Amino acid sequence: MKINKLFLTFIILLFAASTAYVYAGTIVDNFNRSALGPNWTADPEYQIVSNALSNTATTQSWGYLAVYNAVVNPTEVSFRWAAGGDAEGANSGGIAIFLNSSNTDATGYFVMRRNDDIYLHPLVNGVVQRGTILDTTPGTRPKATPGDVIKVVASTSAGGHHFDFYINGTFDGRVTDANKIYGNGSVKYAGVILYGDRNNDIDDFTLRAATIDLTLPNGGQVWTVNSVHNITWSSSDFSGSIKIELSTDDGTSWAPIVSSTGNTGSYSWTIPNAPSQTCLIRISDATDGIPSDVSDSNFEIEPETEEVTLLGPNGGENWIINTTQDITWYATSIVANIKIEYSTDNGVTWTLITASTPNDGSYTWTVPAQVTEQALIKVSDIDGLPTDMSDDTFTISALVTLKVQDASGEPGSSGNIVNVWLNNQTNVRGVVFKLNDVPDSLIATAVTPVGRASSFDAMLKDTNGAASVILVSFSGAVIPVGNGAIVQIIYDIKPDGNPTFLGSSSAMTLSETQISNADGDLVVPELVHGQFQYVLSGDVTGAGGAPDGIIDQLDIDRLVELTMGTGIPMSNFDLLAGDMDHDGDIDLFDTLQVFDIVFP
């Protein structure tokens, strides 16, 4: 709880003397000392006697006022009739409340229990006007005696100022000033009046008042212009709206942040362009400024600097080619425009996405058809600095991948199989592609749907080294999600024309590809090209693409190693030479076929 410097000095002095206790908006004075102290403004007759507050006057009068000046706007006031008093003493005093000042000539209300009734009187210039009764009601409890606690809880509504009277914590009755004659100022005090020349000492004087406690910023923080921070606070016995103000000159002047906001305990604040090292926040009741609290010490508002931070993609994402994705970032407001680049090789090279886009935190990007697991995004000021990029790589992938499996055959042979695979993450209705061989050494003679596409219809046309294939289902079927061969293309190898000597190869490249999904929409595929090696089938002991031209026991031994997994393949050429059934691997079937060649 923060308070003004004068009050803080008083509290420290009182604590040093063990004279008062402060907690959660409640002040208790047990009078266990010799002098009344600075927290009270009282007529001189009020003295501390035997650790109790005593009116030592010998004149009988209702004009003796003692005001507790260290707390404003209390809503609850109580005290205990001292055990050393008597019944008449406990019948001769009460609580002064809603006082317009802390002086002994204050004006406000006086609430007391006299015999069997509760009374509300005016208190004018420090004197109870006993002849004027603003309201009275019979008490419902036995009247107080020494040792009992009386309490008044004040509230205000459209029907007036209300004062609920309690004895030992139990409700005794309510009195009301429907006209609200007093207690309408923004600052109010409370105290006691004890009738003079009575044995009516009191103890354990207690007030509860509304408080607001600013918790952030409370000193030492450094907040940057245009950044967003929460101003936070707590409150006790307070339910009104909150006003928040800023000072950039150590409290000399104040500017409003918000004139009225709910008492929620937090307010999101965008830091203004007002750099200063001597900033304070003040928070208060939006209606009259009381209660209030101020930062314990200065905090700093620092000028905004250029800063750019990429938010996404920041690593691990999987973005599909030809889809739209949002690149997001945070940049300080003095960065007007942003440059965005991407890399598909983990930052070795960069490609421009946009040279300049407004610094609004987001850019919609159509992901290019460049499949990679090493993608990065880089954002920067348009001059290149400051800059930030993805913390880790992300993936650009395709919903469908069309792949040509490497194949092989002997020069001049026929019936060679080339498998075309489809890896699809969405159902596919149709596939169209052109498979080119360079340098035009092959002739496509037939096409056969296989695997998940075995129920489809396939059409083939070979023209000048390019096999055009259409794969569709006239029944409306789809190729379901999965991975594997969907067509086999049968090739003859030209006996003359382009050279097809052992160890040479043709590139098998895909082009003019169209793939549609189950809805008939085109899907951009990833294309994986292959090659066709010209080999002597079964000759796997050649080195570096140069076979020895002999199929013998050495080839069988090598295939056994490959089949058993005990030998490491020397080259792709060796694998293709040994793949007798063109299924993409070396197995027992391939070994047996070579065995039949060696031992017919």
C-alpha cells in the first residue's frame, strides 16, 4: 500500500513506537503508548490513559471531537468500550463519520446507541447537535457495555446516506439521512466523540477504507515506445471505475491514459512516444481521485529502435506447394516496410518474395513449386537491416509426387519395364504426363495400370522420344491415398540410331503433367525424374559402369551378397543390372534368373 510522503513519515514513527498497525486497508490503533501521536487531530482533553483513549474533560459536553486524520474516506469504523469503563460511559459516546475535514471543528454525522435506540445527529463545527435528530430506530440488541465493540458501516444510495450499527459484530439497526445533508465531498474523515466527564474510555479503534495498490509499473521498468504492457493494480473495498495517468517529469504534471476503465486489475497500454527516465503512473478513483496510488519510483520509457522478428514460419512447418500461407512478423513501428525472401537450401541462396510490403505483420504468400526440407524465410527492413529469419528449416512439400523409377535394359532388347510411381496425400481422379527419354533411344510400346490404379484405363502415344500417357477411370474411381507404382510402360531399345552402348544411359524426365484430385481440381505435383541404364542384364561385377561382359559365378556370388544383405551395392548401375524382374530391388528371384543364365 502506497501513501503520501508525510503520511509515510507518520506511519514509520508510529511503527517504531509500536503504536499502530496497518494491513489490507484497515488501521487499528490500540493506544498502547503514552501520547496520542500525529495520526489524530483531537481536542486537548483527549489523552491516553492506561493504554486506552480517554476524554479527561471535567465538563459535560458533546463538543469533544477526536479525528483520525491518516485515512480518508473510511466506510467502516469501530472501537471497543474499554473494560475499565462503566455502563453509563458505554451509553455516552459514539462514532463521528463523513466529516468534511480532519480538524476538531469538522462537520458531518454522529451515530450513537443511547439506551435502547440508535440515533443519527448532525455534527456541526465539532459539536453534536443532540437537539436535532436526523433519524432514529430502536436497537434490536442489548445495549453495549464495557468490553463490547460498536461498529458503523456507511453506504450511500439514491435513498440517502445509510449508517448500519453493529454491536459485537451483530447488526443492531440502520439510520439514514435521506436528504444527504453532509458527507458529499470527495474527502471524508472519521473519529469519535466521547461525552465529557464520563467513564467512557475506548480501545482498539479501527477503520476500513477503500484502497488501490499499483503493482506495475512500480519502478525500475524500461518500456519501449509503441510496445504494449499491462498496467496492473489491486484494490480493497473499492468497486468503482479507475482513472490512469502518466507523468514523464517525476510527478510535476500528469496526462490521462484513460479517464475511466473497469476495476479489473489490469489495463493494456500501448507506450506513447514520450521518452523519459522519470516516468510515473498514477491510478485513482475515476470519480473523485480517492483512493489513489502512484509508482513507488520512476520507470523509463525508451525511444523505439528498429527491430524485426519473424514469427512464422519459424521451423518445423510443412507447407504445401501452390497453397497460400501467411508469413508473420513483429517489427517496431519505425520500420515502415518489410522485405521478404525465401531459401530452399538452408540459407545458401535466397529468392525475393517481395521487395517492399507494409509493416502490418502479415504477408500472404503462394508457396512455390519447389519441394524441399530446407526452406527458410527471411524478413528485414527494405534496406536489409535489421533482419531475422526462421529459427529452423521448414518443409515445402506436394500433395502428390510423380516419380520415375530408375530402370535398365540391354541395348537392342524389348519388353523393358519402366515404373511410374505416385505418392499422393489426396485422392487422385486422373493423371496425364509426358515421359521423355534423352537422347531418344527408347520406343514406348505399351502401358499397363498397376497397383492402386489397376482399375483405371490407360492410353499411350509415343512420338519422337516422348511417351504421352493418360490415366483415367471411366467409372469415376479414384487412386486412393498411398504410395507405389500406378503404371508400367514397356519400352523397346532402338537397335541403331542414338548410341546405346553398355554403361551409357538415357534421362527419363517428366513434363506436361496434369493431376486432378477427387473434386476435379488440378493439383501441382512434385516431379522426380529417373534414368534408364543400358546394361548387360545379370552382369553385376562390373566396376564404375564398365561391366566385364561376362555373366558367371562371380555375378551369382555378388547377387547372393546383395540378396542376403551382406554386401554393399557398388553403384546404381550394379543394382539395375541385377534387377532381372524390374521391380526396383535385388532379391532371390533375380539371383535365380542369373543362375539359370549361368547354368542353363
